[in-house]
Amino acid sequence: MPKSAINRVYEGVKKDIIINKLKPGTTITESSMCEKFKVGRSSVRNAFSALIKDGYLESEPNKSVRVAFFTLEQIRQLYSLRRTLEMYALKQTINFYNSEDFLFLENSLVVQKKSFEEGDFNEYLESINDFRKYIIKKANNPYLNVSYDYIMKKISVYLTIYDNFLSVETLKSLPNYKKTLEGIKNKDLDMIEHYLFKLEKGMLEAYSFTTLL
């Protein structure tokens, strides 16, 4: 099986999802992808399996494959769980943050601002993930890492799929991350949770808006 054929289908379908050519919930068939990419069913099937594994597609037994679709309640649960895990980590580590930690978090905010201004969505997401993942890593708890990575993978797919709709909301995030860092420096857990919740609320409101489009 030529790996290039599988990759071509994988990247092609993923790109169509990212640019919103394939909208959330859209059903796609093996036959249509075979025709589009001029490949056999085995290549399409393997590409679909990889896209399902990575969260871009969904499939149920004996049912068609569709682009991943997130309900408001699913998004609410993901963001709430993320914040809960981050606050758990901070409660264990807040008294042990030092200048090296602050420098890393400050640099990630610089990258966040720069990548947003340049329209580099992938780097923008990566800088946010770096900031938040650092909070988790600081706790040095492998079980926490595994749980958090699973949630972040789901959130990253969601943000990628809904990128076109959420660009306005991302503009508001940097001030809240700056305030979150200020809270970490001041060892103020209430302040941190307040601004993490503001970030969460903003994204949920943005998602609610997309469902009306």
C-alpha cells in the first residue's frame, strides 16, 4: 500500500476541514474521496482511520463517516475539565514557581501575540498549549499529564475545525493570559481561576455564536 496515497487523502481531507470546506457534521464517503484523490478504497479507508484516531472524523459501527461535530455541552465539559486539572496542578505547585518558570511563561505570551498578529494559527495554538501545559508539567504527575493530554487533543481539534469562526475571540485571550500569569506570580489562586474561567467563558460564547451561523 503506497504510504503517499494514504497521506495525500489524510492531508487533503484535513485541509478541507480546516478551511471549512468540509463543515462539522458533514458526511463523507469512501467513494467520493476515491474519486477526488484518484486512489483506491484501501488508501481512503486507512486515511479515514487515521483521521478518526486524530479526532477530525467520527464513525459509528455500520454508519457513515462524518466530520467531527462538538455540542455545546461537550465543549463545556472539556473546558471545565481542563480548568479543574490546571487548578489542581497549581494548588500543588504555586509556592514553588521561580524566575525561570516566569520567564518561560512570559516568552510563550510573546509568541502568542506575535503569531496572532502574523496570522499563524498553528503557532498561536502551540503557544497557548505551551503556556497551559507548563502549569501541568510543573506538578510532575504522570497521571495528570495523561489526562490533560487527552483533553487538550480534543480541544485542539475543536479549535482547528472552528478556527474561521473563533478569530475574533482569540483576540481577547492575550490580556486574560497576562492576568493569569500575574496571578501565578502573586500566588493568587482565586485570581488565576477567575481569568481561566473568563477564557473558558469567552470560547463557549464564541461556540454558541457559531451554531447560529
